[in-house]
Amino acid sequence: MHRVIASESFASADVSEESARALYRDMIRARQFDERALSLQRRGWMSGYPQFRGQEASQVGAAHALAADDWLFPTYRANAMQLVRGVPMRDILLFRRGRHTLTDNDVRDFPQSVPIATQIPHAAGAAMAADYRDADHAVCAYFGDGATSEGDFHEGMNFAGVFDAPVVFFCENNGWAISLPTQRQTASATLAQKAEAYGFDGVRVDGNDPIAVEQVVTAALERAREGEPVMVESLTYRQGAHTTSDDPSRYEHRQADLPDWRTRDPVARYEEWLRAGDVLDDDRTDTIEAEATAELDEAIAAAESEPRPDPEAMFERVYAELTPQLETQRAQLRALVEREGHPDPVN
Ligand SMILES: Cc1ncc(C[n+]2csc(CCOP(=O)(O)OP(=O)(O)O)c2C)c(N)n1
Ligand SMILES: [Mg+2]
């Protein structure tokens, strides 16, 4: 029932050369960002980083499908999507350095959710609100395979189904939830089929094929706007560790039984397609790489020139008035910083 939608080659895909190159350009921006962010973390520039290597086609394809006035509810791994949406690289880097001062922009992205699946009911609620107000935009919730085991996933899906909310549930199945492989996450044959229990469709797409992902998510958003939510399961693979705090050598990280299209590098495969279709050559790839590097160099320099964050800022944004326990903790932190200096190891 749930075949995996794929375009299989550039030649067989219904896409313009310009759109195909735009997808490639954003995949290179994302790949370069991810590689540099990882090495910055390794030298203590930021405390932790969740790589998305291997998931560039999935995220870039989905983000290309979203309209500027749609809302995205992302997780910590959605940096590639957010780069496409127009969140400045500088802001993503600063967030990882503990700062929340963001460039003034019109990007309709909520903050990244670190608690698993909490953004899913938020997205369903925002979509119900859009419907209630007769707005034209749709909403997209981005989450991983692991999130499908949380109550929030089921509650968000249920509300969306009952209220015909204009929402697309974009589930990026990268094979893992930290050390837990998807086959231990669920006894369902697919994640997409879970949508049927809530009265709407689930579709599966080759998440390493950016053209197919863009087309599938575009179609899903169109249906969502008509009041039919859709769940998209994007099948891709997490090439790296869960985050820089994870050590995948402590568990069996490679899954030998997965098909090649699922585990192959999406950037390399897509570049091969475009070269075979004469859409890309050395000149174009050199320019695209150089432009991405320049953008990144500038963003890193801009982030570095920002003053280091005040550790006490972490107490500022949750409660209008701090609880007595938090007051105590803030005083303890202040005393620690006075005694031992700023906790930031780099500055
Ligand atoms: C509510 C909650 N429980 C547990 C965690 C710890 N945790 C962080 S990431 C993660 C796995 C998430 O896996 P998945 O949803 O597949 O997303 P991926 O990391 O693969 O992108 C878990 C359990 C958390 N952040 N929030
Ligand atoms: Mg996962």
C-alpha cells in the first residue's frame, strides 16, 4: 500500500533545470554549514551540535515546497530546512553558542523544539487557528521517527484529523532515535500508515531524492490547505552521530539491510544525476561551492564578533516571575561566575 515515491533520475523527473539547480545549491549550503559547524564545535566554539549529514535532500526538498507565509515548527535537527527558509546562518550559530538575539526577519519558523514531539500539537493548533481565521497559509511540523512514539504525536495527529487542520506532518525517518533503530521504535510496517488511524493519508518518499521530496510535500501542502492533513514519511539516513555528545561506536550504527538509495550520500547522488542530465558542470559546482563558503565565512565572523552570552540570560524567558527555587539557582550561578569566571571555555 505504501510505495516509496521517487523520481529516480533527473531525466525522469518533471522539474525545470533552474529548480533542480536551486535544490542543489541549498544542499551544498547545508552540507558546508554542517561540516563547518561540526568542526567549530570540536574546537570548543559551541557546546553541542546535532549534525544532519545525510538528510540534506530531505530537508532542502521539504523547505522548497513551503511557501514563505507557511509556518514551520522545527526540531534541533532542522538547520538545513531553516537555512532554506531564510534564517541567517549567523543566527543558527549564535543559538548554539547560547544567544537568543536573532536578526530581525520575517521567517515564519518557530524556535527549534528540543523536547521530542512537543512542537506537533503546537503545529496542529496553529493550523486550527489558521483555519478558524480563514487564513491561506498551511503549517508544517518537522520531527523524527522517534517522535512517533510520544503522546504529543498522537494528540497532534488526532486534533488535526478531527478538525481538518491545514497541517503537514513531515516525519524524517533517519533510521535512528539516538541508539534505537526504527524497527525497535515501532511494530508498524511503516510510520506513514499511522496517519490512517487518524483519518487522513500517509505517504512515503525517497528522502534522499530532493525533487521527489519537494513534489510530495508540495502536493501534501495543497491538500492540507483544502482541509486534509497529510503525513509524509521521508526515508533517509543519519550518517553521523546523534549529536556531538553521542558515541555511535557504542552501538551497532550501520544498518546493513537497508537499500542503497536509503543509505547513499544524497549530495553525491544528486550531483551525479544533474551532471548526467547536463544541468551541472565543474564551473557551476565551483561557483556554488565558493558562494556557500563566502556566506559561511561571513556568518562565522559575524557570530564571533557578538559578545559572549550572559549565563544568567537562561533564567529570563520562561517565567515572568522566577520561582523561589530558580531565584536560588540564579544566585548560585552568579556566585560561581564571580568565583571562577565565565563558563564559556573559548572566550
Ligand atoms: C520528551 C523527550 N524525551 C527524550 C528526549 C531525549 N532525546 C533527545 S533526541 C532523542 C531521539 C529523537 O529521535 P528522532 O525523533 O528520531 O529524531 P532524530 O534525533 O533522529 O532527528 C531523544 C529520545 C528529549 N529530548 N525529549
Ligand atoms: Mg530519527
